Amino acid sequence: MTDRITIMPQPIAPTRPQNIARNNQTTTTKDVGRFDQLLQNKIAQGGVKFSKHATDRMQSRGINFSSNQMQRLESAVSQVSAKGGRESLVMLDNTALVVSVKNDTVVTVVDKEQLKNNVFTNIDSAVIA
């Protein structure tokens, strides 16, 4: 008689939840509702957004835009987009804005005092709004 214990290896298989199909359908239905709601909110917002950097520059330089100026900015971005521009310099009154046209986002804002001796790079178009 021997004191040896022999263990036969068993294959390891992942366990499957029994309700996997039902869980996917429930999650999908909820996600579609949320996605649809998020999409509608984004469409309703529309317009040009401002990056955190641009917002910081506007606050530090005391720059504010009226609703008329915002409409002119949005119109300028639409014109650049129609022409195929991706990154544009928009001159709006005494303010220069670098805009990512594909994201509809103002990247940075420069006021009249900061325009002197300033070089704008990585733009493919410019528009005077």
C-alpha cells in the first residue's frame, strides 16, 4: 500500500450566466434610450463650443461675446466647414479665434493687445467675420 495521492487534472472552462441573452437586450434598450436622449441634447445645443483653454483666456483677458457676435462666429465656422477647412483663424471685430472646425470648438482666443507680433500656426484657413 502506498500513501501517494493522484489528482487527475480537469479542463478549466469559463462559466456562462444563464440569462446572458436577456441581460444584453435589457442593457441595449436602456443604452439606446440614453444615447438617443444624449444625441438630441447635443443637437439642440448646436453652435460653437469653447475649450477650457479658450474659456480661461477669455476670462483672463476680459473677453465676452454678444449674441450677435456668436451668430457671426457660427456663420464663419459654417463657411469654413463648407470650404473644407479643418483649423481656422476667425477674425471677429478686434479678436482672433483659432477654431477646430471639425469639432466646432474654439481652441484659443486672442484680443487686440495680444495680436501684435503673434504667429498663428497649424491653421489651414482664415475668415473675417
